[in-house]
Amino acid sequence: MTDEHKVGRAAKGSGGSIPVSSKRMTGRQRREQLLDVGRELFAERGYEATSIEEIATRAKVSKPVVYEHFRGKEGLYAVVVDREMKTLFERITVALDGRHPRRLLFQAAEAFLGYIEEEPDGFRILVRDSPVASSAGGLASLIGDVAARVDFILADQFKRRGFDRKLAPLYSRALVGMVAQVGGWWLETRKPSREKVAAHLVNLAWNGLGHLEAEPATVRRRSRVRKAAPSKTAKRTVPTTTPRPATT
């Protein structure tokens, strides 16, 4: 008899109110079950609102079983987030098979939207706030990790156009953030189609990138330039001469 089943029998014998699963599972099967249950609850309620008691109750095990496999709620959450990130990265990596940068951007955007459409629970978990003591999860973490996978697309284009390649991460995070925010909205509306949403996102991104300035001026710099430039509407001052007195 495994330690897990001993814990289950102890919980029953002690008159505990937590329902304990009578179905025999291997350690690996129980771990997978707890991950599925945790994923559902984290998507429904978020990390903070989900308790170990709820996870154990839905899995029909005692709380010590959850601690035995993951040492607590945060350990379970970290594994769930890690799995979702791997799933998303695999989708994007497989999708990037083009050569033209615009096609690559479209493929990355559509792969991201495909994940949102087919794994809505996973996406909701990734964009929710993560526990304070954890570096896993959260929208900022998601954007940074995904952007790191597509930095090379922009870095290559920046190099060709003579722009500073060190700025590529800034733009890649802006683009991924745009897709993530629109994806959250589209998850609720589901209109227009995934392909059209991706096309519109790339339309905005690509045409914006096409008109990038190597050294964009700040608002202050532009205002100083305007003040220094002579006004086109300023009237020209005509020099006046003092009239001579008439001679007789």
C-alpha cells in the first residue's frame, strides 16, 4: 500500500469531512489528476482565491496528499504555469517556418491566438496575477517570455535597416503585449475570425514598423524645434523711411 492510500485511510478513520477518492491511482496518475484539478480552479478563481482545501475536495483526496506531491499550493501553481508556457512556446516555435518577416509575425500572432482559442483556461492562468513570492505567471512575465522567442525577427530587421538592435526587445514586447491584450478581448467575443484578428494585428504592426524613425524625437524635443523654427505666418517687416520735406 502506498503512502498516499495510507493517508486516505487515515483521513477516513479519523472522521475527517474531506472526501477521499477510493479509486486506486499510481503516484504519477494522482499527480496528473491534481494538476488538472489545480488548472481548472486557478483558471476559474485565480491563485489567491483557490485554497488547498478546494483542490483536495475536488480531487477527492485529503490535503496531505496535495502536500505530498507539490509541497503546497504554490508548488502546484508553478508546475501548471510551466506546462502552459511550454505548450504556448511549442505552438509558436512550430509555426515559425517562413522567411519573410511579415509572414513570421503573422505566424507568431496566429499561433498565440490559436493557443488562446483552444486553451482558454491556460491563457487565463497565464495572464492572472502570480503569487508575490513567485516569478511564474502574470501578464508581464508572459509578455517577456514570449517576446524573447521572437526577438530575432525584429533584431534581424533592425540590423538590415541600420537601427539599433538593442532596441529590438522593446519593440518585440510592445508587439506581444498588443497580441496578448487583444487576445484577452477576443477570447470573450470570438469575432472576427482568428485569422482576421491576426491579419489586422500584423497590419498595424508591420505598417508601423515600416515607418519607424531611427531616432524618434521626444515631445519636448519636438516642441523646442517648433519654437526655434520661424513662423510661416509671421508678417515681414518693411523698413520705413522718413519722408523728406517738400521743396519750393
